[in-house]
Amino acid sequence: MTQVVVIILTLNEEMHIARAIDSVKGLAREVLVVDSGSSDMTVEIAKSKGARVLKNDFINHGVQFNWALRQIEHFDGFVFRLDADEIVSCQLRESLGEALSKPAFHLYSGFEIERKYEFCGKLLRYGPFTKNYVTRIFRYGHGISEERWMDEHISVQGKVQRLRGHLIDCNNKGLKDWFAKHNDYSSKEALEYFKQKFSSALLESRAGLSSMSQRKRFQKYRVYYHLPPFLRCLVLFFMNYFLRQGFRDGSAGLLFIFLQSFLYRCMVDAKIVQINLLIASGKMERSTENVAEFLGLGI
């Protein structure tokens, strides 16, 4: 069977790393863990599970992943990007193995996977979690990550096929970690917003977008961000909870959609509004560098 290298980026993931590595047993030729300075047992646990561990200073996920790609040499196979808090389902592991063992596998440069979320012990099936496909597996040399601050995706040259099974995001760290992480994410999302706003380049037309991730980004910048701040957060919550039937996931679905679709997006909007007010008052010059410095992000 064609070989697979799994790349996992880590920072203080001792709670999750063993589970992630175990979920690709029998599938991966090698698990490469790139750590950015963990102060817990992440590195020791990864090594005990047979992973090759490298250390590199973190800038953003895209830069870190592309650095990891350059550490793979003389490889003719597929790369699988896996987050430390994700699990590869048995069906996905089997379907990928089947796809790579068939003679026609050489026709494909990458594979899309349906990503699901498990929250408070419940696998969420409705709301924004239906048909949420991401490209995470690609032929080595045919893919690279966008080096964006937030919402980066893997760009693949060639034909992409969908696989059966799920990639399950299951973070067990609790709400204290969620708030800290999403405060950081909201700064990065706000920076990406201003990078697009200050850019003279327009997003391509929706008709020319091939992947689900590209279409979602088009909708975000050409539809969502054209709605008034904070009102758009309510609209997104309403769509995901009512129109997309997120209420069918019970209390876990309500809490997750409230956090992700409303509260997090309000955090982003608060930073966007604050920076726009500073620019309008003349207290901040209109530049990506100044926005990044204000948000505490070095570029």
C-alpha cells in the first residue's frame, strides 16, 4: 500500500496526543510531531508512541505545517495533516487504506474528509456540522498550506476525491482553554479581515472556486462581512441553530453553536469595530502592520 506520513502540530497537548497517534495506527508509515515549546508531557508521550518529534518556533499554523513538509525527504506517498485534538474514525482509516490500495489511486492528488465535532460527550450532527468537508490528505509535492493567520487551508494541485468516514474534532480541555484559544483566534481572524480590506486584490468569483473551503471563504468576505457588525453574529447563530437544525443536537448543540457562531464571532467583531474606530479617529494609521502590532501579532 502507498505510504502515508501523518503530521501533527503541537503545543501542550498531553491530554490529546496519544489518542491522535493511536487513531492512525496501521495507517501511517511515520507520525511526525512538530512541537512549538510544550511545557507539559506532550513530547515525551509522542516519543513513547513511536512518533518522530521535531521542535520549531511557531509563527502560525500554515508556516509551521509547511516547515514540517520540508523535513520529509525522499518520500513518494501521501501526507495527512492531523490536529492533536482530532481522531481518525475507523471507517475513515479503512476507506483511506482501500483508496490507496486501488490501482486508480494515482489519479488523485488529494482527499477530502468530512469533519465532525464531539462536544460535551456528544457527536454533533446538525447545524454547521453537516457536509463539512476539508482537504487534509494530499500527495507529497502536490500540496501546500496557505500561510494565513487564520482559516488556512491546504491547496492541492490535481484531482481531489472524497472519502467515507469522519475526522472527529474532540477537544477535552474545557471552557477555560476555549476562551483563551478563541481570544487568540479572534485576533488572528480580525487581522485577516483587515488584510483583505486593505488589499486591492478581490476574491475570485464564486463560480471559479473548486473546494468547499474556498466557497466558504468567498461567502464570508463577500456576504457575511457585508452585514452590520454583531447583527451578523445573530444571523449566523439563527442560521446554524434554526435553519440548519442545530437544535436537534440538544443542549450540547446549543452551547457549541452559541460559543462558535455567536460569542466567538462577537469577539472578532469587537476587535474589528475597535480598530475601525481608532483608524477613523486618526489614532492608528491604516496598515496591516499597525493592526497586527495592536493585536499583538508579529508579521
